[in-house]
Amino acid sequence: MKKLNKIIIDYSLFEKYGEDYLSMNLIIPIYEDDMYIKVAICKESKLLDIESKFNKLVSYSEYTKEEIQFFLLNLELRKKLTKLSLKVIYSNLNDNFLELFFNELISFCIKIRSSDLHFESNEEFTIVRLRIDGRMKKFFIFKKELFRFLSSYIKLISNLDITQTRIPMDSRFSLNVSEKKYDFRVSTMPTVSGESIVLRILDKTNIEKNLNNLGFNESLLNEFKNIINLAQGLVLVAGPTGSGKTTTLYSLLKELNSEDKKIITVEDPVEYKIEDITQISINSKIGLNFELVLKNILRQDPDVIFIGEIRDKFSLDIALQASLTGHLVIATIHSNSALQTITRLIDLNADTFLLSTTLKYILSQRLVINYCKKCQGNGCSHCNFTKFYDRSCIAELLKVDEKISSMIFTKSSLIQIEKYLKTINYKTILEDGIEKVNNGITSIEEIYKVL
């Protein structure tokens, strides 16, 4: 069955044939000519008087109810964007239709909590996809000709070369939306069918969260208090890209932040500024790389060091040395679990004495989508008929006690460490996820998907 999100819908037909009638009866007119009108329907559509309503020969295409409901959502915006897109393509360039189109689209993205906005071109269309709660969804399709205007406009406001489409470029820009300033990270990439442009929306709402509202279980939160009181040592947060590590770490840094502590972060890049914390943004283009910064960071006399990522033996050695000499070091690492993090560190040729002495905690986490509270997972306008809204953390927190420290030093196998953890009732990330399923927060399919 052909997807409705692969067709350009003529939204002017809603005004012609009555928006209320079409929405109420779950009917979407796609296009018409002098004799025919093509409509999208689902099994639940009411078609009793449809022929007389259109007074034309009707051609039907059937889709799922959720698809029909999704494309009937935000009709006013869809009509407005369609009109503006056509004006951009066919009107005088001196008019501000392009700016209006772009601002309307950005405002909508922020309203529905989109983290990323993807503009893609292919042989037929300009496609707009949005990522919400970690999931990508195709929201809009416009004429192919629109893309070159959008590409030029985005590059212009990002101070990029508007004539360049053959190499990747990246930049940033800021925009005021509803009297609030938002920062956007821009990435352009040449593709076989044109170009892909991705905007990352840097919403400070994420870093305004604290540890208490990230969805962690109570026992894990209580253990976090011990991390906050640490004077030295190494704390690692493990998980793949998009698992919420940055939000958790920023929340932890805010808890650690005080007048009597010098906190320095090394990030690639700095996305959010935290008051009273010294943040360093890696810039390899000018030689300001991880190695150079980490070599010199201890001369800044920090109490707490946040390293964006332990990516190689050099960054690990610096982290271990710093945490041994009276500093609290917090860092992220790509690993599937707290236990596998230990293996990853040993694979990076960590000195097992230093590791066993300095490693204090490993937090492994993932983000899972929550059932929509408005419809309890049935699908509604609040969740764009996806049945899910917002995300929460599932996690495990491994405290490196004397026994585990000794096992790290002697390079004990993961099976041996796992056997010990069972004797102290260690709660795994899977068990935490199943608890959230039992509490009706998310689905078992989602837990297995992210793990």
C-alpha cells in the first residue's frame, strides 16, 4: 500500500469542499481535475454522501486510520505552509514568503518538541522530517523546487557559502521564537539526489531538568547523592548516542556547581552554557583538540572535570591520572552496559591499578518512550496519533565497592563480577525497564528495542 506521506496533498481542496465535513468523515482530498477527484480514506471513513458532495467521479485510495488522522491534524498550518511554499517558488524573490515559511515551520517544530529538523531533496519532492522523542517522522512534502530556496536561506542565516552544495558544511544560528531565544546547529551534506540539511534545535529546557525528574528509580537517585559528595574519583555515564547522557551529566554538574568548586568541561561542541562553569568547546579546525586541552587542563586548577567522551587511551589516561590526584572526573563512554564498560576500559589498555583505585561509579542508561497519558496509548492529537509522548530513563548504577575494585585489579571475568552482583541484589537496566512496563509507563517491545 502506498504511503500517504509520499503524496503531495492539495490542501486548497479543504477550503473548497469544507474542512469540517472532511475531518469529521475522515476523508482527505488529494487532487482533482475537471472530471475526477482522488481521495484518501480508511475503513472508518463515512462515505454515504461523498459522490454528491464532490459532484465528480471519485477515485479512492485506502490508508490506515492513524495515517488519515495524522494528516488531518494541524490543517491550518498545512494549508498555510503549502500556500507559502508555492509563493516562494513562483513569486518575486524580494517578497518575504520564504522567511515566513521558515519561521512558521520552526515555530511548529518547537511547539511539538522536535529535537531535529531534516530537509531532504529527491527526484520528486522536498521532504521535511522531524525527530520527536527520538523517533523520526515524515511531516510535510512540498514541490521539489522549494528545496533550493530553503537551502540558500538556511546557509545565508548560518553564514555558510550559499553556492556550495558539493561538500559537507556545518554552522550555527539563533532565532527568537515566541519571545524566547533558540540556538540551532546546522549540518549540510551532498547526496546522490541533491542535498540533506539537518537542523538540531538546542532547547535549554533539556538542561533545566534536574536529577529528580529524569525518570530514575528511587534507589538510584539516593545513590546519586553519594556521587555529589565525592571529592575525587572517576564517574562514567555509558550508553549509545541519543541515550540521554548529556542531559543526565548536565543535571549532575548543576548539582555539583557551587562557589567553592572550579568545574571545567571539555565538549565537542558545547551545546548549552551553564552559569559559573568553565566550558571549553573543541575546535579541531584551529588545533584546539581533545589532546591539547586535556594536556593542559590540570594547570587550570579544577576541582571537577567533565570530559565529553572517553574515546581513546590518551583521554582515559588523563581521566585516571586526574582522578588519582584529587579531582572528580565525570565522563561519557560508548558501552552497552555498566559491566561491559569495565571491559571497554581494559580494552583501551587502562592501567588496572589506577582503574581499580579511581573508578567509583558507572551509570548505564537508555531513553524509552512513554505511553501518552492523554489517551493511554490509543493515539490522539496530543501524541500525533503515535500513542507515545515524552521519554524517561531506564538505568543501572554500578557502585565500585572494594570487592569489585579488587576484581578489576585482578582482571576477573565479567561472569565472576556478575555472580557477585547477584549476591548484593544489583538491579540491572533490564529489570528497571520491566518495572516501568509493569507500572504502565512504556511497552515491553520498547524495552527490548532500546536494549
